[in-house]
Amino acid sequence: MNVYVRELVSSLSQAGIDCVTYTRADREGLAPEVVVEPGHRVVHIEAGPHHLPKEALGDVIEEFTEGVLAHLESIGGADLVHANYWLSGMVGHRIKHALDIPFVMTFHTMARVKAEMGDPEPISRDVAEAQIVACSDAICVSCEEEEQLFRNHYGDPAGRVEIIAPGVEHALFAPGDRGGARDALGIDPQVPMLVFVGRIQPLKGPDVAVRALHLVTQTDSGRDAVLYIIGGSSGAEGDAEVALVEGLVDDLGLGSQVVFVPPQPHHILSTYYRAADVVVVPSRSESFGLVALEAAACGIPVVASAVGGLLSLVDHDVTGVLVPDRRPEHFAAAIVEILSDPLRAAAMSGMAADRASRYTWGFAAARLRRLYLDLTDTEDREHRLVVCG
């Protein structure tokens, strides 16, 4: 989500929209305001102790909202508020009514969808999201599949629903030489390499990737395969999930074939993608699937769960493989098919990069700018102040 907000707001600013992104100060020494580029600044709001766990952020919403409103008053207000994620949505809800301005919401994940996939959230989140839906002038979803999921759970909202597909930074994520990427990372050029990128939490399914690797190593084409798990603990269950996955690696005797890598900056992450033979995305639910898109842009076949936005991003048997369930044996079978057929893998690689080229942040920003102008009814004005959070 951080990547989404940063890239989309940068593209909006380049399209002539004046944007301010508000975020909570989560450590000492942060500058109150940072100019990212002309037309885009980030403002750090002091709200509660710096090192709050994610589960406690709801306790500082009122304080955070007051800080945002105070800053907005100091700069002359705003024309529209756009919130990302339900916690920011609660803030956006309050700002809409305090300033009487349009409110746009992007959920990224929704409690009812997560519960349907086996990841229940607190009732308080579901209640808050229902209030946000009722208050929003527009709700942004990433694809038709996410729109359908939304309408299945909430019906037709009072506001409009807009499909704003995320983009990918093609200057960073593009096909490259696999041997060179592996050389840069110090990885054996001969071994089959699988990559998992994402938060270490049950929703993302890192355990499925490990179990699939175990089955892959029992085949001729995948005997020496390695799995790189790139990401860190996240959420209330994150630490427990890390311990579970590490224990699973030990129990399956995969200590030498699973490498844990902390979250990486984008310019390094793209190198891991290019080094991979297959990127594995075994999520229980996925509103869009930016990892799958970034991997495809690098020309890497993706083996992914057939859920949510992944249904739009992965063309089954063309750019990768969609697995109808999350059984490790089915992921392993799809991986082995790609590893054992270099011609098929090469064809998937080319088609994946071609398909991913359709997704750009500039196009997403253009659609969003049109929405903003519609909601503010200001076709003749080029510069609008938008609050993002």
C-alpha cells in the first residue's frame, strides 16, 4: 500500500494535482514536512506514542484527525480527501464532514472479504468499513473482480465505484539478464530459484510456498530448488507466522534451501525478480496483487492463487498459472511444469512482460484525476489540493 500511495500521488502531482499525504509520525527525528517533488509533500502528524503496534492505531484516530485538520487550516483547506485503508478511511470520514468536501476511499483489503477467505477481522473494523462505505462519494477498486467482491458484500453504495488499476514503475521493473541478476545477488546460476515477496502473515501464505518447495525438491527438475522469502513480519499474527514458517522449514529439512530476506527497496527487489525462475503468490485473498504485476513486468512467470485481482493479472497458462485452491501439491505441480519446460517458461516470460506493459501509474493517475474533477465540479481548474492518507 505504501508503494501504491507513493507512486500514484507522484503521478497525480505530475498531472497538475497539488497533493498532501498525511501519515502518523512513527519515530523520533522525522521532519514535520517533506517535499517529495513539486506538487507533492508528506506531512508527519504527531498522534500517540511513536512505536504503536498496528492494533493500537485505532486509539489515536481522533488525535490524528485533529492534527490533519489543524495543518489543513494552516494551508487554506483542501478540495477533496482520498483515504487509503480503513483506518485512514475513518479519518477521511471525519474530514469530509468537518470541511464539507468530497471523500474518495480505497480499501485495499476489506474485513468481509478477508473473513470469507478465513482471516476474520475484529467486528469493530467491519462496522467502521460499513460506515465508510455509506459516507464515501466514490470507492476505488483495482479491477472488475474486486468490484464484484465489493458489491457482493455491500451491495450498491450511495457513491460511485471506480476501477483504478494500479501501475508498475517500468523504469525499475523490466526484463533483464537472469545470470547478471544472480551474479549481483551472489546466487548460484544453476539452481532453480523460487521467490515469494510479501508480508509474513497468514493471509499471504508463506507456509504454502514452503510446503510447495518441499514437494518440488522431490522431483528431478526441482531437486536443488531454493526459495527466497522476501518480507517481514506484519500484523498481530506476523511474529507467530514467522515462527511457524521457520519451524516448518526445519521440520521439512529445508534449512539450506530456504533463504529469508528482509524487505528490500524497489531497485533491489527488481533484481530478485529477474533472478527468479518462478514467483509464487499463494495469498488467501488479494485485492490486486502488485507483486504479481511487478514480477510479470520483469518477465517472470507467476504461480498464484486464483483469487481477487490475481484473476485479472495472471493469464492462466499464458503468463503464468492460476491455482484453483491453496493446496501445496497443486502449487508444486504448476512450478515443476514451468521448471521442466524451458520453451514454455520463455513464452510465458515474453507474454508476462507484454501484458504488464499495459499497467502504468500515469494512466491510473489520469483516471483518478478525472474522478476528482467530476466530484469537485471544477473542470476549468488545473490545480486542486487533495489530501491523501
